[in-house]
Amino acid sequence: MYTVQAISEAQLLRLEDLREKVNVALRTLIQREVNKGAGEVAKLSGEILLSGGKRLRPLLGIFCYEVAGGKDIDEIMDLALAFEMIHTATLIHDDINDAAKLRRGVTTLHERIGQPKAIIAGDWLFVQGYGLSGRYTKECIDLIREACANIAVSEFKQLDHVLDLSTSPEDYLDIVRGKTAGPFAAVCESAAIIAGASPEQSQALGRFGMELGIAFQLMDDLLDLRGDERMGKPRGKDVLEGKMTLPLIHSLTLLHGERRRHLAAILNNFNDGLWDELMGLLETSDSIMYAESLMLTHLERAIHELDKFPSSMAKSLLMQVAENVHTRHD
Amino acid sequence: MYTVQAISEAQLLRLEDLREKVNVALRTLIQREVNKGAGEVAKLSGEILLSGGKRLRPLLGIFCYEVAGGKDIDEIMDLALAFEMIHTATLIHDDINDAAKLRRGVTTLHERIGQPKAIIAGDWLFVQGYGLSGRYTKECIDLIREACANIAVSEFKQLDHVLDLSTSPEDYLDIVRGKTAGPFAAVCESAAIIAGASPEQSQALGRFGMELGIAFQLMDDLLDLRGDERMGKPRGKDVLEGKMTLPLIHSLTLLHGERRRHLAAILNNFNDGLWDELMGLLETSDSIMYAESLMLTHLERAIHELDKFPSSMAKSLLMQVAENVHTRHD
């Protein structure tokens, strides 16, 4: 089992300092676009962008850049912002497609301003994010393009698997690699390239991002089964939407006969009143525990990739980010 | 008044040859993505991309590149494809937002595969298009980002002006510059930059694109008032959607008293049964003729920008493209 030391005061300060740097840079960018006449689309997209979020992708980019030997944060900041803006764009479009009412406890954009403007606001953030990557080499831009295209490819697959009770763990991992883990890998690998790392080092950090991203999504699946009203995250949202998360896939695979039929019936007609029955069946098949173990395996693999790099503040912070995946609540 | 010579056999062959080159390159790109495992999203986006279209933006890019002294079409092809893919992405998202049933006489993507996949297919094309621009300089990428961001800004404004009968010609031009003419200007100017043209030359071709784009949109407005069932373009679609096109704005400005109230009532409750009354009022205010004259003015201005460049096949073809804006039917 992997172990990560408790975060030190200095690490915590550095983490908060960088998160604030990212927030300031995002605010500045939005303000610049508003000043240039982008008006309402920049204001509204900016509100969503600045309404919270852990800035996980930017922080991963910055820490990987430093772990790979990069010294000038200004050199990596545009990449960090690009991934955050692209991520926010996909959230806005996802929320439309999921007909979601809330995001981080706040009314979703399409609920506030209507679907047409929300689609366009997502497009605008996409363009801004993609445009920010224009200062880097073709190699980096290709990595980003590949990752972003794969988000779309995987979202298609995910839609095809809605309420498909025969979805396999391989289908699941395939979707997760494209939708969540691929962008994590891309920000880590391209940050290393920008820092001037060797191909071996860049690829190791790419694998770190991929494994971390898989763990992150597994945790997301688990959180959906816990829910957290404080975070505006109602429990069972994925189940309600027919998304085949790993605990469900695992349980459907293990259960047989009457129990499997019962689980299938619950998933096909889910409502919150069926919650206790669902949790009982998942417990019978140890599916929550299985997903937790698998998440820890991927976290371990992620951290293992960092072995190749010398100790540093940035490396400790990367390990903290990994630890936070495990302990996060939203 | 400007005059353009009839197209010669050689010009026609060159035009068709290049259009086919663009089509082949688009098909190859889609096939490569399908082969790489992009699957359904690439196939469906590819179908829309390859289902027709005049390839106006790619052709403008190629001709401007040549007019500006570029010699190697392979150098400009990615830019040409990028603009076509981004354009198609905006069409898919626009069709969702307009709840359009048909595009080029064919059922729209969201009608065939549902809105969620259609939004994502648009995103995929956006990413592909944007990614293709990654091989060019930051100056070019910034031009493209600016143009794409302005599409979103202008679409927001357009939505705000739906059925706003006080929309002014200035509001209209502002929207058209961002939504239609800006991307024309960007493909022309960036193609010139890639060809190694001087800033003066590149900006002249940028202005050529801007003026041509304004003329193109004015023609689009006029075609909506003519309609063409063969092209799958029903008449009065813009009117039905409450889009404030120039002939309507002009007529609302000129008419007074009872006639203006009548026009306002027609626009607020439009259906095809009110067609003849609408056309009668537009005729009273000479608004169709006004929009046509304005279109010709912008075409003239566009062609005037080409004066600075020596005669060449590419220049003749650019003038033909301008002429086609005037004579087009869809």
C-alpha cells in the first residue's frame, strides 16, 4: 500500500499560493476579453470558470513542469489555464446533455441563460483554451488535440452505454481513459515537454496523469454513491442518468439469478426510494470495496511513476494531489 | 460598378480541381481518425463535413495564399481544412440552437442522432479544426482564436436581438462582422501571412475577406427572402426565427405609422401565410433593393483591395469567388 506523508505547512502554503495564482490568471484573462468587447459571453463563461473548482488540471501541469526541471512558471501558465478552460467548456456541454440543474451547488448555466447561449459559451471557452496552447510547439498542441478529441470519442461511447447492463470493465476503462484520464495525462506530459524533459521522463509523467485520472474517476463513481449535499452533489446522480459506473458494473458481473434481476430492475427504474435496496445489493457483491481497491491500485501506480524523479517540493505536492484524490469529498 | 470577366475554361478547371483536393483532404483526415479508433463521432461528423458545401473558406485561403506569393499548396492545406471544420462545427451547434430540421436538404445531425451526440460531434470538429492550425505561427493561431471567439460573441448578440425590432443597421453589421465576415477575414489574412506576405498585403487580404463576408451575409439575408426548395432552403426561415436581417431592419426604419405597425405585427407572429404581405411591405420601402445595393458596395470594396496585387490565375479566381457570392443560389 502506498503512503503519503501528511502535508507540511510550507507545502500547504505553496499549494494555496499556486491555486490563487491560477485564479488570478483566469480572472485577468476573462477581464481582458471583456475589455476587448467580448461582453456577455465572456462574463457568463467567466462566472462559471471562476465559480470554484479545485484547479486540479492546472496544478498538475505546474507541478509536472517543475518536477521535470522547469523553472519559470510563466512559461507553463498558459498551458495550465488552457486545460482548465477546456475542462470547464466540457462541463457546460455535459450539463446540457445531462439536463443537470446544479453544478457545485449553483444553478447550471443552461438553466440560467437557456441552452443556445450555454452551447455557445462552451464553444467560446473551448476556443479560448485551445488558443492559449498556440504558443507551444506542434508536439504539445498535437497532444492536447488528441486528448480533447478523445473526450468527444469517449462521451459518444458513454452515451451508447447508458443503461447498457452488459457494459464490461474494459468498456468502462476505455471510456474513463478518454473522458477523464486522457486530459490528465496530456497536461502532465505536455508540461514535462515544455520543461525540456527527456521523452522517457515526459512519458512517465504522462502515465502518472493517466493513472491518477483513472483513480480520480473511480473516486467520482464512489462519491456518486455517497453523495454530499453540502457540495451540491446529490447522491445517485449517475445511477439516475443510467451511467454505468464501476461499482454497478462489478455488481452486475458478480450477482446472479434473482439478485441480478433485482439489481437490473432497480437500475432500469431508479429513484431515490430504491436507494437502500441498491446499496444492499452493492454490499452483497462487495462492489464498493472493489472499486475502492482498484482506485488505490491506480493511485499506487501513479505514484510509482514518480520514483524516477528526485525529491523536491513539486514532487511532494504531486503526491499530495494524488492523496487528495483519495480523500476528496467533491 | 465592378465588373468581373466570365470564368474561363482554365479557371473553372482549376477551381474544380482545388475543391476536389480539399474534399479529398477532408475525407483522408476523417478516415485517418476513424482508423485511429475515433469511431462513430468521426464517422458522423465526417458525414456532415462531406455532405456538400461550397468549400468557400478553404478556397479563399488557398487563393489568398497564392495571391500573396505562396507556392506550395501543402503548406496552406491544413489552414484551409481547419476553417472548413470549424465552420461545420458552428453549423451543427447553430442547427441545434435553431431547432433546424434540414441542412442542405438533409436531416440535421441532432434530428438524426439526438442533441447530446450532436453537441459532442460539433466539439470534436472544433478540436480537430483548431488542432490543424497548430503547425502555424502564434500570430496565425491568435488570428484564428480571435475570429472563432468573435463568432461566439456575435452569436450571443444575435440571440439578444431576436425579435428586437429596434435593432439598428450598426448592430446588424457588428453581428455580421463577428459571425460571418470575421472568419472570412481570418482565413484570408492568415493565409497571406503563411505565404510570407508583408503586413500591408496580409491586412489588405484580411479586409478583402471582411468585405466579402459582409456581402456574403447580405446575400444570405436576401436568399432567405427568396428561398429555394431545391437547395433545402425554405423561404422565410430567418423571419420565422426572429432573426433581424438587413432588409427587415431597413424596412422597419423607413416605414411609419400604420405600415410599420403592420410590419411589426407580421414579424412578431410570422407564418408563411403572411408571406405576400411581408414582401409587399418590403417592396414599399425598397428594402430588398437597398440590401442588394449594399451587398454590391461591399463586393466592390472587396475587389478593390485586390488592386494592389498583380494579375494572376489566383487573383482572377478570388474575383470569381466574389462574383459567385452575387450569383449564388444557396
